Amino acid sequence: MLLYIHIPFCDSKCSYCAFNSYVDKFSQRERYMDALSVQLEVELKRFNVNSSNRIETVFIGGGTPSTVDPTLYASLFQAITPYLKPGAEVTSEANPNSATKEWLEGMKLLGVNRISFGVQSFNDHKLKTLGRAHNTQHALEAIRNAALIGYEHLSLDLIYGVQGDTKNLLKADIAQAFSLPIDHISLYALTIEEDTAFEKSPEMANEELDLTQWLFDEITAKGFAQYEISNFGQSQSQHNLGYWEHKPYIGLGAGAVGFLDAKRFYPTTDIEAYIKDPLLIKEEVLSPAELLNEKLFLGFRSCVGVDETLLSKAQRVQAHLLLDGGLLEHRNGRFFNPNFLLADEITLRIEGY
């Protein structure tokens, strides 16, 4: 059982961001956090969370969770804590410019034990191109402060495939990242989404397969194992692994998504509407074919793999052909993809039978 909490407030809108986030709704923060508690009470019952069915991981994402003061999270954590599994991973995303020492200390006191920093680059010119509100010095200070405060796990995001990227620039980003006290990196290729500032500048995305593979090799060579197409670390994100393992998850907040027993739950994305009625939630029932497709896609793009019993006879034949061709591996009744860059092609090949 996973819990995702969406914080839709941002101090700036990045040029590539398509997430449900707003820069002009800060006056709603206190009421929004109260509404989260209302939805949580209902979701705990819907998902039958109890002493024997506890929450394994919590992930606070956004938006920018670090734009909300820890005191406003207090009642939410008070409600969640009794249902947490011992040793639960509790992650919050944070932007370097708003993750002050005081904010980091406050969140740790509440129970957060993992911070994921939205760094994106240590090159100030690239940060401006991406529309980020922080600079390199902000990132260095925030990560070092988090380590001094005593967070167990620290992660950072990097973006590549941006117009103007060079091997030297990306190598410098990786070198700076590994000079810091982190145990995880999320590496994302820039994609152009609708309703973003970059929508009218598609040339800003410039991913090259050879460069992507080089980046993967650079990071793994430094001791961070790749366990999903975008994630590397000495310590894996247990929350992300839960998604790839298709575990049920509560989606709390405007724009979040929940999943339970072949159903998806979508709270309204509008902040004011959510505050007025946090239980305004749409439901979607997934077909067996849709569920299988998800399990194939998630399994082949990660270390989770795919259970062979999920596949039809014809699909198993295709899987074994890929196995014979060296494109899949087979261990303990599961198929694994050794090259995550081929995940989509492998999924389509098997799904079609």
C-alpha cells in the first residue's frame, strides 16, 4: 500500500512542466492542506488501511512541496503516522531555492526520511533555459544542509536531451552530483508537453540515443545501479518500486491518481473545487487487457520484470523468441529486460499476441 500526496503550489512554472501546479494560488495553502485531511479519512476506509494492512511508503510530490510550511503538514502526518509500516520510506520532493534549512528540519521532525531535490542541472545557463527558479549554489547548499540534518536518503533529478547539451556539460553535471552526499539519481529526457512554454519550441528537446546510453553508462560506472529506465542508485526508491510492482496506491490531492482493484481514482485538478469538495473523485475501471499492458510496460522498463504466468500461450512464444535473441532474460519464472531503452518495443512485441 502506497500513499501519494500532491502539492500543487509552485513559486515558478518551469518551461517544460505539464504537472498540475499553480504559481498564483498560495493564499489557498492552509485550506488545501485541511482538504487533504478530509480526503485522507475517506481513502483510509476505501483502501481498508488498518494495523495489518499498513502504508509502506509515502511520497509528497508536486508542484513544489517545499513551498508549504511544515506546520501545515502537521495534522496530515498526525493522521498518517499510526498507519505507517515500521521503517516506512517517507519522501518529499523539494526545490533547492525553497528547501531552506528550517523547512528541512521541520519536515524531518514530522517523519520525512528521504528528500528528492529537483536540481535538473548544475549549469546556471541551462537552469535559466529550463525556467528553474534556483541556481547551482542553492542546490549545493540545500543538499548539504539535508545531509547535515541527518536525512537517511537523498536523491536529485537531472534533465538531459536539452538543446545545447554537450558531453562536457553533462559530464560536469554528473561529476558535481557525485561529489554530493546522495544515494540516488533520477535522470529524465526533456519531453515537450502540451500547454507548456516549450510547446511552441519543440526544438528545445534534442535527445540522442547514443548520448542517452553514454549517460547511463557514466552513472552506472560510478556505482549507481540502474533499476528503472530513469532511476539509478545505491538505494532504490521503495515508493517507485511499488508502482512498478503494481501495488495499490492512494492518490491524495488535486490532480493525484489512486489505484485499487482495477480501478483508478481521479480527484478534481482544480484547487478551489478540491477545497470545496475533496471527495469529488472520478472513477475509471480498467479492462484486463489494460491491466496486462500496464504490467508489461512497468515490468519491462524496470528491474521488476514480468511474471510468465501473466502471458498467454502466444505471448510466451514471443517472449521466448526475444529470450533466444538475447533481448530478454528469464529467472525464477519471470522475464527481465536487460536494456530498458528497448522497453516500449519489447512490450509492443509481446502485447500484440
